[in-house]
Amino acid sequence: MDVLLLIGRLAFVGIFLRSGIRHLTQREGMAAYARSAGAPAAELLVPLTGVMILAGGILLGAGVWADLGSLLLLAFVVPTTWFMHGFWRHDDPMERANQQNHFLKNMSMAGACLIAFCLFEQFGDHIGLTLGGPLF
């Protein structure tokens, strides 16, 4: 089971690691997209959230303070879902459906972050294939 949990963690954090790198290496384009979606302080928040999701992804993937990593990812996903994928703001049916799919995907990711937090908070010292225990 430990191997499956490790594979699941790595598969889950892959999207966050890629996105975090893009937040830092393609900062201007990401900030412009965030501004167009109505996100506040995009120039400041894009690199800040890039560091946040890179740290969260590394912590959860490696199993070092994975509970903290889960909370960092959750703290990114929830407001991002609201600001970037507010499907109710779109009149075009195709764009509305696209944004609704992203909204639902992100809410599923938020649920996975909560599950990971609870697992590591409750069983962290007994979960194998980690580089450390939980912080909390």
C-alpha cells in the first residue's frame, strides 16, 4: 500500500509542480491571464502562488510535512478556482462549460488536498515511503 500512496501523491502533485514552475518562468503571461480573469494583484500573486504551490507540491510529494504541503495546495486551489474559473461570469455556452469543467476539477483537487491533510495528520508517522513526518 505504501507504494500506491507514493504513486498517488506523485501523480497528484505533478500538476502543481508544473504550474508552479510556469508561474515563475512565464510570470508575465500568467499575470496577464490572471488579470483578465479578474484576479487581484496578479503581478504580486502569480510569483507568490508559484512558490507556494511548488513548496506544497514538493512537501506532499516527498512526504516531508505533507500535511502542511496539503494545506498550501488547498490555500492555492480554493481562491484560484473562484477567481480563475467562475463559470457563472461567462455568457458563451462553450466558455461557460469549459470554465465549469475547470471549476469542478479544481474542487476535486481541493477535496484531495483535504483528504491528504487528514491522512497525514492522523497516520503520518505510520505512512511509509516518506522523507519525514507531519508538521501538525
